[in-house]
Amino acid sequence: MSTNVILAGVGGQGAVLASKLLARAAMGRGLPVKTAETIGMAQRGGSVFSHVRMGEGAHAPLIGRGRADAIVAFEPAEAVRQLSFLRPGGMVVTSDAPVVPVSAATGGPAYDLSAIMSYLRERVGEGNLVVVDAAVATDALGTAKALNVVLLGAAARAGALGPVTVDDLASAVRALVKPAFADLDLAALNL
Amino acid sequence: MHREFLMGNEAMAVGALVAGVNVVAGYPGTPSTEVLETVAKRRGEGVYVEWSVNEKAALEVAAGAAYAGARTLVTMKQVGLNVASDPLMSLSYIGVKGGMVVLVADDPGPISSQTEQDTRTFAAYAKLPVLDPSTPSEAYAMMGEAFELSEELGCPVIVRPTTRVDHGYEDVEVADPEDWRVNEPEGFVRDPSRWVIFPALSVRAHAAIEKRDAVLAKRLSGYARNAVTQTAGPDARPRLGIATHGISATYVAENLSEKDDVRVLRIATPYPFPEDLAAEFLDGLDEVLCVEELDPVIERALIATCARRGLNVRICGKLTGDIQPSGENTVESVGAALDRFLGRGEACELAPGGSSPRAVSQAEGRECLSTEKNPPAPPTLPIRPPVLCAGCPHRASFYAVKCAMKGRKTLFCGDIGCYTLGNAKPLDMVDTCLCMGAGINIAQGVTHVEPDTAAFAFVGDSTFFASGITGMVNAFYNQANMTLVVLDNSTTAMTGHQPHPGTGRTMMGQVVEKVSIERVLRAIGLTVVETVDPLDHELAVETVRRVADEPGVKAIIFRSPCVVLARPKARSTVDAEKCVGCQRCVRELGCPALVPDAATGKVRIDAAQCTGCTLCEQICPTRAISGGERL
């Protein structure tokens, strides 16, 4: 059986790198991997997602609605946007820091963070929801750039990534991330 | 052999290199771009690669190389094939000596394109074989097969992945570089009876193509990637069949289990269509569901097969409303269609227009089991349409023209690139956008009808070289009255910063003389050609006003580097004491780095996004913003 994870965020938050790290970590465990990415126009400030399918039995790169084992979101509204993909009993690991789009200040729908968080708590259930305090992580690391890796580490510790462990992710960081940034990402994993 | 985690586009590039490709040319376009970039990154010494100025040039360069016996690859997105269609249609008759693969990436959805055209249909129109991969691994293998077929038949072969194959990743088994084929081109052999197209040649060539494709269709019934399989259900002679292709074949596989009794036909060569295999598949079936994206190519071919062979099989799909007629298929849309078709327990209501009578009767009265009946509605989510980046110089260019022309009767023709996003509020500066380079000619056409309109055509630097120059010659020759605005950020930004003739770099890594946009325009005959930094707001507005009032065809070149490539020098900050919360900056510019505080209304600048472009500093009525430094 495959483990199916959706990574969600806003263009520029590093969803593609996160999905490569997760895929590499799974391959390190000897699992076959398929992923699907958002690339192109949708990247510029838009909602982005990656589907990561690890293990035998996956045919398509995309996960069907109601079939994801976990959603790892770098932004809380994006967790809600992808929620229809989560299977009953699936886990959500999300950052608590909103990225407010221009549209919210120029006539589009407002960003209601408390409604978004309470909806997640209600739909996912406290036991399956992990909320990462992005401000604490940013303070500890001195930058918000590694939030994607912080979330991956939290997801692995919560058991949301199937067989993939924090150690597997650390090996993937060492293999894929430039040495200048690897220490930051390794610290982010273990936060 | 070794295993690599590759994007579909990377896999196809490596597949071409493994097959000994000699010459690769293309024009960037999502979802095809990474193919050529990967060739450039991983090529051996003997491989030539270029970003051509457009797809027509790319195809012609590759044709020349193929005439000389080289193995050649041309890459483009589906709308690029429209640009390349002129040479491709004729090349279909002339043929090639070295193998030639035309890789055209289709974009169901569409996700990043103007159209949902289907290159399988185009291939049939051009009478060229087309291969349709389902996965990155298969796309890798198909490249070598396509080169073999092309050389054997002496014609180009099209490979048409779709976005989910192009941008899907998979661990792919890849040949080691020492096992890559080395192809030594023979060189061009002069033979006017072969290489010069005339009606007499075309008469012969067309007849030969029709004969060849009939034979090829028979042969392709034996091509291993065209396949009939059967699920392991209890009935050894199923009455229902599913015909599918490409990525949709993987969605079908996701939704079938050993409990289903169904025969599956997968078509990897939609043209020439393997009719003998299709007839074998149809034998004994009552009903077939065609699961396709874009055009109902397989569906029409199966209907024709039934008619020609007198088979009484009901063919369902897009034409009967059983599969959505447009847009991208998904795992769940295909799952729902299969539930209805197979009368499975999870079947929900029939899609609007769906007509499969057996499926109706079995699906009726069943409840949808897959989801809760009335899940609570999610809160309203913020919308995130793609926007120009914080500090993007295009924002400043559009804003300068907007300010300069306020109150005047204007037309703002847009074009294809990041700057199409100038249509978003609050800029709202794109009145038309059609296809690459079209804005320049559309501006002329409108002013022939409305001469009192001040017409502007906005075009990016890469698009100017791709297809803007002929439009400018047309405007100048035909005495048009318009202002060209070149948004020159010195790169092809939208597709990921490819070099072009104005950048002074090539894909072979050479530093070359830049083609000057100013000199091209002056050579055409324009006398008013002004270059200005759009981030100098006052000067930019003054320049637009002055140039717009000149008669005839004139040009403004707004030159400022793409902020994704340049490093910010210093970022702007807001003095909260001075900010009165009027939000003029937010309302006028819509820069994503400007964040209004919900409680106080005062604006804060997101340091992670700000590039210090200073545009907001220049328009702040209380001079509350400072500290930035233009690039």
C-alpha cells in the first residue's frame, strides 16, 4: 500500500523542494515514488500543491479526493483548500502563519484566520491536527525560509509521513541541499 | 542502468540523449520548458542545443540538421505547434534523413495555456505518427522508439506528453552515459528532387504517405505500448470495455480492482490508429467507455472501427456526455465515471448529459457512500490569483502608462508573458490578449475602426523577438498610429528565465553580441524610440505623455531587470508615525509586499518580499515610506 501526502502552500514557500526531499527520503527507504508538482503561471503568488505517493500500488502521480493520508501545509488557508483530499482519519500538519494575498486588501475575500483554524480543528479532530508555531520556528532559526523543512520534520515526528522518519529526511537534506543551506535545514528538521 | 528521480520532462531529455540526439532546438513554454533545459545541462560535447527565437525557427533549424542526417529534437508547448505548423505541414511531405522527434506538450485544464488543443488531432491532420506517454518512465523509453520510427519512416514523429506527465516525477531506470548511442551524421547530400518542394513532389509524397500510414496502422497494432488487458474479475468474458490513453490510463488503473470485470484498451499511438488491435478489443463487448482528455480521438476512432467492421458495440465517452467534454481529468472524475459505467456501489448521480442507460438504471436509488452527507461548509478562503511579484518593474510600467493616459480614450493591448498579469486589479491594464505577438497588430486593427483611440501594445522582450518584429514592420509600413511599449526585463521570465537574442547569452554557454531592440525599431524606420527606467515614476509618466502625442508609430522601452534574478540592494520601510493609513499605495499598486494592518489601517512592508523598488515611496502622499534603492 502506498502512503499519499499532499504538500500545500503559496508560491515561493518551497513546496517543490519539500516534495523532492520527501521523495528522496522515501527512495532512501527503497520505496518507489511518484510526485506531481505545480509549475508555471500558478506559481506566482498562487496556491501551490505537491502530491507525493510513496510505496507500491500507486499508478497516477495525483492523489484522488478523500484518499490522502496526510496534508502538510505551509500556510493554514492552503490546508483548508486541500482538505477534500484527506481520507477520514487522515492527519493535517500545518503552520499557523497566514500569508495574506493582495486580493484580501483590494476587494477580494478577507482572510479570517480564526475561522480557518477552528474549521481545521473541527473537521480534522484535535488528535489528527498538528499546528506548528511558525513564529517560534522563525525566531529559533533566524529566518522564515526553512519553514517548509520545519513542517516536514514535524510531520515525520507526528507519524504523518508513513514509514519516512526524520533521519530519512536528514539524509535527503544532505544529498539534495547545497552545503551552505544544509545546516539550516537540518536544524529546521529537528526543531 | 541506474535509477534516478526524474521529472517527466527531464526523463524525455535524457531519453533523447540516450538515443544519440545531435541537435536540439525549441522555444520555452509551460509545460515543455524543462526538456531543453535538461538537454543543455546533461548533454555531451557533440550535442548542439539552442533556444530559437520561436517554434517555427526551432523546427526549421532541426529540419536542416535532420536533412544532414542528424538526430534532432524540437520542443514546444501545444500553442507553439501552431507557430511551427507551417514548416511542419510541408516537412511531413518532404521528410527527413536523420531521426526527428517533435515534442509537443499538451496542457489539459488548461493550467498554463490559452487553449486546450489536442496534438493527437494535429498529428492526424499533419499525417505524422504520434506517441502518447502515460508516465515519465514510459516517456523516457518512447524517445528512443520515436527516433527509430522516424528514421525508419523518414518522417518526423511527434511525442505529446501532457502536463501531468511533463511535471510528474518518478524514479526512472536510466541508461548510463557510456551506453548512450553515438550518432555520426552523414551530412547533407544534394538532391533537389528530394529536398525542394513543388506540386509534383507533393502529389507523389501525399500518395506515399497515405499508403505508408495504412501499413503503419496495421503494424502499430503489434506495438507493445498499445495494449489490451483484462481485470481479474470472475467473468472471463467481460461485456464492458474501457479505452484510454496517456495520464488518464493511470487514473483508470487507480480506480479498477480485481472485483471488476472489464477489458482495458490503452492507445499509445492515436495516429495512425491501431484498428486491428481495437477490433480485437471490441470483440464480444457490449459497451465501451472512452476515458480521454482533450479531444475524443480514441472515441471517434472506435466508432469508425465499429462502423467499418459491422460491430454492434455502444461507444460512450465525451460525445455521449459520459466523460467531461473539456478540462482535466482527475483520479476522482475518472472514478465517478467508472462507477457509473460499471454500476458500482459508490455510484453517485449521473453527470449532466450522461446517457449510458445501463449505468442509469444501476446507479439510480443508490446513495453516495464516499463522503458525509452534509459536511459543514468551509470558511471563505482568500483567493490567490497569480500576481506580479513584489517590486516587478512591469507594475511600474503599467502604472506609468495608466497615470499618463488618465482621462484619455485608450486601448491597452497585452501579450503573452508575466505581464499578462497586468490585467489584475488594481492595475487593470490589459484590454486584449490573444497569442504571442498579436497585441501589436490588434492595436492597429482597432485604430482603423476607432482612429481617436490612443492605442498601446505592451510586449515583453522575448515575445518581441519571437513574433513582435513582423507586427512592427506591418504597423510602420501601413501607416498605423500606435505606441509600442516594450517591457524589457532582459530575460524570458514567465517560463523560468531563458536567454533570448537580447540577453547576449546562448544555451551553448557563449557570450554573444546582444540584438538591440532600439536598433531593430530604428532600422524599421521608427524615429521616436525612447528608453526609460519605469521605476523613475515621474520621468516615466512624462515620457509616456510626450511619446503618446507623437503621430504615427513610436516606441517606449521600459528597461529594468527582473526582480527574481536581481538581488535587492536595500528594502523600503514604513514610518508608522507618518503613515496615515490612506492605503493609496495598496489601492494603486497592489504590490504583495504592502500589507495593511487590519486594526489600524496603516501599511507595513513585508521585508521578505520587498525589493526596494521605491515605487510606493514615490507615490506615498505623506512620504512615509523610505529606504529602498532601485535596481
